[in-house]
Amino acid sequence: MTSETAIRYFIAVPAHPQSNGAIFGIGTTAEAAIEDAWQGENCGPDRPHVAREEPEYEGQGAFVAYGSGGRELGRFYDEDDAQEAVDLDGFTARECTERLYRLIEANGADANSFSWGEASNGLDDISGEDIPDGLYHDEDGFKPLEADKILPEVFYQLIGGEVYRYCSTGPTSYDCHERRKGGRDHHYRTIWHGIGSQQIDNGTTAEAFSKVAEAA
């Protein structure tokens, strides 16, 4: 699947910068996510819009901004100012990971039971603290390592939001690196910090490694 044909995922959040970060809708396009938000239970039938004021009110503001549910947001001399007020009362779309998209799809557009933020690839995602501890094929915890599978040459361990990378350097040895929080290079690649090496016997399964790690 190429980047041109890959499915993208979006969440719809309140457009106002001081919003509480709740998620109101999802979609595979920005427009679909915003439309999903407007179709939600928390939104009334009347969407924000700008109306031209009646001539008899001339001088009090030429345009009226109405928010969701028909609330009057204010009167403005400039139509662009009125439109800005309307836009801030609506939703904006943000691109997210498939994991966050699927979580909302399965549980509804409610972010009160988990936290979310920016993943290492720049997309919105479940926060690291909410990703289950374990062994993964990738640093973001999308693909868990099957318990009965032999450890690959490169794998990742997530513990309490911290991420560690293991890279094989021989039949019984792996170099271990810690992901630096917030650290990325100018290509937006993760910066890893070496923290030593660890002996892991050839043929060790993910389950066996996890048991040793838990006992340590």
C-alpha cells in the first residue's frame, strides 16, 4: 500500500484553543470527522453560522455570529470577524493514528477515560501511559510481539510509558537503548540513548523474556 492510497485517520476536536481536549468525532477524512462530530449527541440541530443584520440595526454591527444551538456569539462590523467567532465555536480536524481511531470507534467519542497526545510520528495517539506494557515490533506499540515467537533482531519494550529498543549484536547479545522523551532530529526521527547491553540467549521467546524482565 503506497502513501497515496493508504487510509488516513482523523479526530474532530473543539476548534477553540482553550477547549478541554475532548474528542467529538472520527473519520477517514478531515471533513468526515467534523461531520461525525456535528452528528453527535452533544450537538444541536443548529450549527454555527453568520447572518447579516437587519437594516434597522445598522450601526450596532452589520453581521451576527450564531453558535451551535442558535446562541448569539456577538455582532460584528466585519464579516471576517463574525466568521472567526463562528469557526471557533465549531470543530477542527486533527490527523491521528489508527489505534486512537479504533479506540474511539469502539468506545464512542469520549476522551475522559484515557489521555491522548502526539505520537513519535507526529500524529495524535493514545498517550504512552495508556499503552499496555509489553513487547512490540514497533516503538509506538501498534504491533505486539506474540508470546510464543522468538525475539526478532530488533524489538521494543514499553514500561509505564517509557520505551526501550533492543538491537541484536550477536547470537546472545542485544544492545539496549532508551527513547529520549521529546527528542527527535531534524528529520523527525526518534533519538535513542544507549544504556548498555544485555545477554539474551538465541531462541528466547517473547514470553520467556517478559518473565525474566518481570523477575528482575
